[in-house]
Amino acid sequence: MYIRLITLFVLLSQLSFAQTPAPFGAVPSSRQLQWHKLKYYAFVHFNMNTFTNEEWGHGTETADMFNPTQLDCRQWARVAKEAGMEGIVITAKHHDGFCLWPSKFTEHSVKNSKWRDGKGDVLKDLSAACKEYGLKFGVYLSPWDRNHPAYGTSEYNEIFKSTLKEVLTQYGNVFEVWFDGANGEGPNGKKQVYDWPGFIATVRQYQPNAVIFSDAGPDIRWVGNEDGYAGETNWATLNRDKVYPGYPNYWELTPGHEDGTHWVPTEVNCSIRPGWYYHASEDNKVKSLEHLVDIYYSSIGRNGNWLLNLPVDRRGLVHENDVARLMELKAYTDKASVNLAGGKKITASSVFSKTPTFAASNILDKSRDTYWAAADGTKQATLDINLGKSTTLNRLLIEEYIALGQRVKKFAVSAWKDGKYQPVAQGTTIGNRRILRFPTITTSKIRVSIEESKASPLIRHIEIYNAPELIVPPAISRSKEGLVSIVCPRTTDPVITYTTDGSEPTASSPRFSQPFAMPQVGTVKARAFIDNMKKASSPVSTDFDISSTKWTVVSAGGSTSAKGTDRLIDGNPNTSWQQRKTGEEPVTVVLDLGETLSLKGFTYLPRQDGRKNGIVYRYAVSVSQDGKSWSAPVSQGAFSNINNNPVGQSIRFDQPQSARYLKFDALETTSEKDATVSIAELGVLTR
Ligand code: FUL
């Protein structure tokens, strides 16, 4: 009797186990699951730097410099909504310490500006606008504060918590708190030891539903770059206890840690322009539609949410050029996500417990709460989708049921052709959402094969699309000889048209056939056409200063015959010159410009190959008439945020300098341990 009871108990417990698949590994919290329902929302960088033309302010600015003329947060919200975005995260306080709301805990805030006679409050306006437009409201707060007198002391941690409390208790629901990992010196030259557990506890206390972003989460993590690209392999799991804000092995954040102890998925942040803040000089550098679409598939399509930055301008508005591009992107993604698989027939190689609850049909229904589960213990499976008729397609979206953990390591898509399934595309991880892009095919049946999974696969949803193909815009470059080339390597037989008078290129503009001379200052705009000039890429535009035709490198790294110095001025962003740095001595490059020029500033392009070694942080520039007697530095300082966002730097001198020689001293690189200096290009500004 006793034995029989035990057997019955064991059977019953197996039955109840068998009714739902067991969770695997780290799983998301309910606040993370809510966040996973989002995909695309705006970052807004708007603060003191907007008015000082900086990326990292110094904290020495006066409150009066903040003075938007037409600030309208409702315009931001309207644009975000029309662009299909789901929320806005605002830089409430950046590294210079200026607060966009009248904080009690600093004098450096809107309360002491002339803007609205010190009565304005950007957070109040924005949170109300978000509410009106049905958007979520989030805040970026930099713990690094270059202004606050208490920064660098333990008192500052208490002040920062009080500051957080102000932001989190006065403006309604906050869906996300974005903590920046940058940590430099404050006004007294000291760095702060942050009380992260205290900061996190403060957010949990006042906004328990908000997700917290940092390099280390705890809820969502940085993706390891500011370019907009998540890893093709992207685990939502992370060994969180090993990572901290400012984590030096940032590259681990891109793929995450397979088998990581905690669920900390990626949020992919990038800017619609080269910089995070508004600079009028970047009005023509809004990313092309094709670039943004590529980022869309590389963020939203690679298990991330996309935080796209809009640098609000000095008026206090999202600039017209950015608005136009956002709407083009919305129109494109709408067309590119018309589902061709909804409600079609699907069969699976196995089903968990053979119950209809976990049937494959759950994958093609509208609900994201139902899912298909493979038979317990199965790590491979196939899903066959019958589209019912010959269908043209080139994208496949697939989602795991992540509430029970991330499982799939490798999968493939094949299409029925000539009596068998033929390979079309493959991927590694899936997670919350993965979109595969492949060349356009026409077929009536698609097979998704889960080839490797850490536990029995659970798939929640699949969609199939036929996205319009975009034409990659041309790339414009200029050689040392001052010859401009325009190429379009990824498009077959394009016709490229261009202009040099600032006008927009059209089908009837001059056609590019061979490099042309532009040794002096000028702007080249170009466009690629295909299909008998019927389809066009977006236009692209490049501003050139004078070319390096007459220049020579007099010395580099202390030597007059150092190797590879031609790379410093060859006009090719993809080559760089490297030099080992010994001790405290700067690495110096001297250029002879071949003639006396009125120099307004200089440019430095860091290496563009994605590696970080040798990126110059602190610099000094001097000039000379004869290459022997040198001025005191006409410019010295640090390139803001250059490590995370290694774009070209243009630094203006306070006064124009008449000179023939220019000396660039690389004083320090972005990594303290680094013994190498690397320079892709050096140049001058003459206009
Ligand atoms: C970085 C900051 O240093 C940049 O200025 C910018 O705010 C970016 C989003 O995060 O860490």
C-alpha cells in the first residue's frame, strides 16, 4: 500500500512537471518582460552642451548659457510618436552637472538661467508631453558631475541620491533610468567612488517598475558600442557580478555571456548624427535612410531594443532634417514588416507532451503569450510553414518564449525549391527577437530548423516579410592629390550623379565616370541610381577643406624617417599610423603645409577599424612659420567621448593662425595602460 502511494505520488508529480516546460538558466523579471515588449524609442541629448557646441561640458559654464528660444517638448513627442517610437529618454543631467529641472541640490540648473526667468522645467514639460502622446518617459542622469563642489567626497553620493529622488518623484511614471558609466574628475580634481547599490535602491524605492541601464544593468545593459550594432550572437544573459559601470572589457557586453548568471539584455544606443549633442555643422550629416535601416536590423533585429538619439537644437526643437529622415525610416519599416505568414499552416517535428497548448500553430497566431514547445529533452527541431501559394520574401522574424529563458544557439532557414528544401539563411542566437535578412526568393514553403539549443526550444512567434530593397548610397573620398572619387561597391551597375555647387543631385546632374580634381575647399553631393534611373539612393554629402596635396610629414614620433607616415595625410580613413609611446613624452607629428595659410583649426580622425588602442584623448597643437620656432599651444584639451564614439574631431582655434607648419602632440590616449598612439588622419580647417 505504502509503495503504491509513493508510485502514485511520483507519477502525479511527473505529470504536473510535464504540463509546462521548465525554465532554463537565468530568466527575466516581470519589469524586464515589460521592457522586452518595447523595441524603439528616442534618446534626446539636450542640455548645456547644445548651447556651447560641446559633447562633454566642463562644468564651468554659466547657467545663463542655457537659453532655448522656442523650446517645445510637444514637438519632440509628436515627432517621436509619428516616427513610431514608444518613449523618450532625456539627458536630465549630463557630465557638466547642469540640471534641466530646478533642483534643490545644485545651483547649476535651469532655476538660475534666464530661460523663462528661471521658472522653466524641461522635465515637467516633457513628462506632460509624453503623457499627452501616449509615450513612456525616461531619464538619463550622469553620476559624473564636473560642476558640483561636493563631487569626489562621500557627501556627493547622498546628494546624487537626493537628486535622483527629485527626478523620480515629481514627474509621474518613469520607465527607464539610464546611468552613464563615464567617471572623470570633478572640480577639485578628484574622482568619485560611486555608491551604486545606493543609487539602485533609490530607483527601486521610488520607481519600482523602471528598468535601470548601465554597463552592468542591473536590468538592461550597454551593447559595447555607440554605433547601433548588437552582436549577431547576443545572449540576454550576463555574469553580472563580474561587470560594473566603466567595465574595461566592454567587448564582452556585445555577445553577453552564454550561461551568464543573470538576465541583463541589451539596449542599443546610437545617434542619428555623428555627435550626441546638436552641432549646426552636422546638419548635413544625418545618417542616411540605408544606414538607419541597417541599424534597425542590427539592433531590433538582433535581440535588442533601439534607443535612437535625436540631438534637439538650440531653438529647442528636433531639427527638420532629422524629422524628415525619421519619417522616411517609418515609411520604410512599415512597408518592410507586412506579415506574409500570419495564420498560415505550420507543423513541428515534435510537440511538448503532445498537448495542443504548445502546438506549432501558436507561432503564427497573433498572440505573443502563446508558444510552441518542442518535446521535452529535444534540442533540435524543424518547423515547416506552408504559405499556401508562391510568395516572394526576404526577411524572417523569429522570437523565443523568453519568460522561460534563452535557449537557441544555432538555427537555419531553408525554402522549398525544385522538390526539396534549399538553404536560405542561418543565425546563431534568437532571444526576444531576431530578424534574418536574405536575398529575395519566391517559394511556397519555408522551413526553420533549430540546429542547436541549450534546452528544448520554445518559439513564440514567426513572421515573414518582403522588404523593399534599398540602394546603398555612394561613398565619397578624396586622395592626397586632391582627386575626388565616388564609389558604390555594393550596388550592381549604378549610375552615380553628383554636384559641387551645394544643390541636391538629381537624375540629370553630371554623371560620375572618373575622379575629378577638387584640391581646395568644396562640398560634393552624390546619389546612385539603378533601373534606368527609376530608383535612387538617398543623397550623400561630404565637405572638404583644402587637400593635403602640398603637404609633407616633417617628422613623426621624433623621427624624420618613421615608417608609414604617408598614412597620416593620405585622405584614406581606413589606414592609420601607429607609434609606441615611451613614458610621459608626447608622440609628436609635424606637418609642413607647403604654403602659409590662415588656419582656423585642425582635425583628427581616430582609427576607424573598431579597435581602441592608441585613440588620442589629450592633445596640444602649436603652429610655426618656419618649422623651427613654435607658438605656445594654440589649442589644447581632450577629445570628448572619443573612446566610445570614435568619429572625426574638428577643433577650432580661438583666433585664426597664419602658419605654414603645424605640430600635433598626442599627450595621452583613452586607455591608461596604452603605450601606442594611432592616427588615421590629421588635417586643418581653413574656413
Ligand atoms: C556616453 C557619454 O559620455 C556621452 O556623452 C553620451 O551621453 C553617451 C550616450 O553616453 O557614455
